[in-house]
Amino acid sequence: MSELILSAFADEYADSFIGQLEALDDLEIGWIEPRFLDKINVADLSHAQAKGAKNLLDQFGIRVSSMGSPLGKITLDDDITAHLEKARRVFETANLFETKFVRFFSFYPGEGQEIAKERGTVLDRVGRLAELAASYGLTLCHENEANIYGETDGACLDLLEAFGGRVKCVFDMGNFVLGGVDPLPAFERLAPHIAYFHIKDALAAGAIVPPGCGEARIPEILGAYKSRMKEDTFVSLEPHLETFSGLNSLVGKKFENPYRFPDKETAFRRAAADLKDILAKL
């Protein structure tokens, strides 16, 4: 029987990579979606740094579910040739980390552009990234996020259908809530293309909250997906919860968040416990 497998962005718990792995080990989470290791983005790791990270992963017995890369998180004015070189480095590290998925985004508009009108340029650039990824035996997985081409469910579907299965979906229901999109109909539209999930919860009024405490309909969506899935699928915890020391960078609205935490370690542990509880009840 296929299972939903818990992974996490552990850089939300600790800056140090060892600290991240220690936390995952303590929480009995056997997978990680690496993004920042010792404050170094996975796209900027040297080969030696990546090898050192792989040695630590092996020591802790923690595996990589997907690369939490920043690919595609540039404007259409930026140098795509340089970006492809960055992608090559990400893909080399992904192979070293023995994962088949790489998270990416579908570009921000350049100066004076409306991203919805730049479909041709977006598809060209995504196509070049996807072709390079395929040469490394990897699959690009698109995350819906604010202000990029694939912000809405309709634009995501357009992008995914354009590549006929060569590009997959990272479904982030919290991002849809923050963007004013009802995540349940969005899920139904995008379900055939989903490779895995990012788990954060949110209120449309402008707060990111622990899993199950907001309007992202996480239990409903994961339950619906689990009832029809044909292979194991990762659910990658990306809580982005607010602490008393800082506001959440994703939320551009003024809203008194009912869920604020003294530090990121407490926030991460709360989010992990809540998500485990959701998964246990499915």
C-alpha cells in the first residue's frame, strides 16, 4: 500500500546542518528537503561541501526527498545562461544526494512586464531547465508561489500540461490560500500532476499558522490524494511560522497572528507534531 512519507525543510529549525539532522533524528523524520546548509544555499554548494553534506546524511541515516532549490526564482530580465550553469550545479548535487526531484519556480516578470503575458518566454526557459534536468535523470517539480507565472492553479495547470508530464507539481496549499485561491478545487485540477506536497497552513486574512489550524484544508487534500495515489509520495514540512523575534517574510498583510512562537525550534516542533497527527488520522 502506498504511503505519505514525511520530509522537512529543516533549515527552519537550525542554521547548522548538523543541527538540522539532529532535530530530524530526534523527531524521527527520515527525510529532508535541503535548502540552506550552514546558511549556504544548495545551489551554491561546492562539490567538496556537497560531499561533506552527503557524508553527514549517511551518518544520520537521513535521505533527501527533493532538492529545495531556488531555480526559476529570477526575473525574465536575468541572465538565463548563468542560471543554467547554476542549475547544472544543483543537478550534480541532486545526483550526489541520490534524489530524483528538484523544486523550481516559474520566473518573476522583468521590468515593465506582466508575467501572464510572457507565457512563451516562461515556457522556453522552463523547457531549457527541464531538458538539462532530464540529462541528469532528474524531474523538475514546480511550486506555486506569489508573483511568478505559476501563481494560480490555472497558470500552474497550463505550465504542467505544456510539458506533457516532463515537469511535475509541488502542491503548496498554504501558498494558494495566501494568494486568494481555494486550495481544494486547485488540488482537484492539479492532482494528476502532483509529485509531492509542501505543507504549510495559512489564513487568507494574512497569517501562516500550524498545519491544520488554517484554511489550507490539509487533512482533506491529503486524505483525498492518499485514497487515489499509486506510489509513495512525500509531504515536506515547510511551516514558515512566525516567532516573536520577526515577522513572516511571506505575509505582506497586517494581521495579528494568533500563532506566534518564542523561537524557531519551538515553532518547528509544533508544526511537526501537528502534521504527524494529521497523517496518523488519514
